[in-house]
Amino acid sequence: MDRTAVLALLTRYYAAFNAGDWEGMLDCLDDGVIHDINQGKRQRGKDAFRSFLTHMEACYRERLDGIVLMASDDGTRGAAEFIVHGEYRATDEGLPEAAGQTYTLPAGAFFSIAGGRITRVTVYYNLADWTAQVGG
């Protein structure tokens, strides 16, 4: 892939996220995708990513805006910066109790790309900021 194709792939990935189209997101991923969760463990594979999305949907409702995408010229790496607008709907284990709190949080992600698919997703945000916003 070249830079333009990577940007198109990432655009499709985030459009699917904002539409709640988990299968559309999964279609952008390699079967062996590596997912580095902010403050969490590394997961591998689409099935693990699907489980992550199911868990996230149960606990949170999120929409991203201000998405800025970047890609390397050789098409092997990408990055995104965005603002997360969310609602904390159900208590996530080890985190403060959920009561419908809303939050706005800057975040970013890094990607590896191969064979027209995302092979690694690494997400970062400030957990202390999120915790303060939801009253933890």
C-alpha cells in the first residue's frame, strides 16, 4: 500500500467506529492483528478484537471527532489523533462506578499496515484524565 491507500483504510476504520459498525472495523484488520490496549494487555487476533469491541459497547458509548490521520510514505505505518466524546454506561472492572457520566478526552492511535490490512493497533489516552472526569 502507499500513503494514500493507508489514509483511505484508516478513514474507513474510523467511519465504521463512529457508525457502530464493528464488522466494518474488523474488515479493516488482519486476522492476526495485534491490539495494544491503553493501560492494558496486548491482545492478538480478530476474535480478541471482536470481544474487546463487545465489552466496550457494553460499558461505553463513544464518538470520535477532530480525527487527523497520518501515514508513512511507504504505507507501512499510520497514526491518528482525535477527541473522544463518551458516556460511561456500565461499570468496567477495576474502574470507577458508572452512572452515565460523560467525558471528552484527547486520544491517539498508531498502526502497522501490511497486505492492505491493519496488523497492529496501539491506542493511547490519559487514564487519569478520564478517571477525573467520571468522578474516580
